[in-house]
Amino acid sequence: MASTPSAPAAPLPPGPGPLAGLLVLDLSRVLAGPYCSMMLGQLGARIVKIERPGAGDDTRGFGPPFVAGEAAYYLGCNSDKESVAIDLGHPRGRVLGQRLAARADVVLENFRPGTAEKLGLGYEALRAHNERLVYCSISGFGHGGLPEYGRRGGYDLIVQGLGGIQSLTGPPEGPPFKVGTSIADLASGLHAVIGILAALEARHRTGRGQHVDVSMLDGQITLLSYQAQIHWATGADPRRMGNAHPNLVPYETYAASDGHFNIGVGTDAMFGALCRAVGRVEWLADTRFSTNAARVENRDALGTLLAPLFAARPVDEWLALCDRLAIPAGRIQSVSQAVAHEQVRARGTVRALPHPTAGTVNVVGLPFLLSDTPAGPRRAAPLLGEHTDAVLNELCGADTGELAALRRDGVIA
């Protein structure tokens, strides 16, 4: 069954994109690598995705839900790619991979460290035939550091725990929670994009590529940001605070009379405006609440006063009041509400694209707009092996006879 578009195409359709002309050989699977290559593809690079004959990327089986036989998970992170089904474990498949890498600007892989080398597709082997190659590896713990970690696989849940993110997520009383989306994988994909673009910029000056080594664990450490600084400043571990903020009050989720909403009072001036608007000017003279530092120290006392105040009126009234006062606030939306939000529609963040079997599928695009080189999703995720013959003919010079022989021997599909 085809999906129903929840947002129109962007007012400005994507053009060739700023990365047009770059060829990326994507050997990755599941989420971190494919998310990276999807963003590169939406920026205009040509992405040739290598998948295993028969099964393809692991996420083709991550379901339900499925849309016309295609896993929703796979559709969500593989737009703007060409699928080529090659058995890289076969000696002749390995040679095809090497031939493609010789033509590529970027090779992306997220095998466990050492696996690509065993396949003859490691950085040193490939750059010997392509000095300009930018080679990006994404792994759980990186290619350097302690050897015992290099051998371990990196799963999002495990890395969220090791990276401290889980210790900060959830209610103050109770167990730690993982983030509701795969933040370790997705952040690693974004970090890989940054590393690849930095290496490509360096190549403009030096003429040489380099190895970009992305660690999922390192990525979670970078996301700790000010929480790590809080630990270093106090010597203590930051604690789980539910939806509250360690450094700002009031800055959290509150219950209104008909639902919940978020409010972020970021300055003393905002707090003063809120107090005056709701007839609580006496709070401004209360030394417990007169400054943000005091409110942080007395958050429970202020929360006791705010809870019944916010509970007396509906969400819409609080949002309207905050809008008039220029205080950031917003309702808590479901996923369906978020992707259909009027601002999301206006910016064209979600686009409806045709798919060979699923009819029309929605694709989430880039989180920014480019004024001179408009970019974004142009085609939905490919069928398994959809482009095998065309790509191998164009980039490897494989003629009809060679393709038939490769297919007969199970090297390609």
C-alpha cells in the first residue's frame, strides 16, 4: 500500500546540488553509514550502494512495517542512491569493488575494524590505486585506541550507555532511558558527513585524500557538551532530571488543563515578563526566584507554585501568552503531527517521491536550505540490485557477456 504524502514538495525543487560530480561508493549498511550517504546524496553526490545479493542491506528485513514489500526502516535512510548487488566475499566480487573504488571520490564503510582489509577493500589497498580517495570508516569505537574495543561491534543502545547519554535521560527516580531515536547512529552519520566534507576540502589544497575515522563512542562524548563541563566543574556526575534543565529554571514540560507543553524561560527578563503577565509580581521580589541562579537552587519551590498555575488553563492559551511575551514555548507533538507541521510543510522538509513498487513514499530531506545550489531528496530508496547492470557497465566497463557470467556464478544479482 502506497504511503499518503503528508507534505508537499518544497517551493524550490532540488537542483544538481553542491556535491554534484562526486562519486561515493557506499559499502555501509543499517543506519549510521546509510544516513551519512543519504545526506551526501541529497547534497548532489552520486551514491553507489553495494548490497549483498539476496538479502541486501540488513535493514531491508527490519519490520514490520513494510510498504509494498519494502521495509519502512530501509526507505527512511536510503533515498538518492543506486543499488548494486555484489557479493564482496567472492574473489570476483572483490575485484568489482576495487574497480569501483578506483573511480570513486569517497568510499564509506562501517565494517568492524579489520573486515574491510580482509576483503581487500581497506584504505591502504584502495588508495594505492586512487591517491585522491577520501575513505571514511564508521565503527563503534574507532580504528585507534585499545585493541580490544576495535574488535567489538557498535550498536546504538550499547554506545548510548557507554557514552553517558543514557545516564542523563529519564525521570530522576527510576532507570536510565535511551533516547527515543537512534541518536548514537544518527550522530555518527552526521559526524561522518562533516569529516568527509573536511577531507574533500583538504583535497582541494593537497590533491590527496585521507582516512576519516569516525567513532560512535567519540560522537556520544561530543554530545555531552555542557554536561561534561558540569561534571568537571563540580566533580560530580550530572543527574537525570526528566524534562528539566540543569542550568535554567523554568525550562521544562508542564501540564496544562488539557495536555502538556514545553516552556523555556531563558533569561531573567523573560521570567519577569511571565510573572507580570500572570499577576505574580511578588515572585520578582522573592530572593529565591529573582535571578536564574536562585531559581536553579530553588527549582522545587518554584515548581510547586508553577504547577497549579499552568494546570488552570489550556495549552493554546499558554502558547498564545508566551508568543505575545516572546518566550519560547511549544506543544508536545506526536511524530505524525511533527512531520505534518505547517512550518515543516512550508520549508519542504518532507517530500513525496515516486517509488517503483510502493507508489509514493515520503522522504525527510536536509535540515538546511541553500540559496545558490538547492539540494534535497530527488528519488526514493532503490530496489535491491536495481542499478547493478547499468552501474557496472558504465563505471567498470562490464559488457553484456561479463554481466551474464557474473550473474550466473552468483557474484552479482
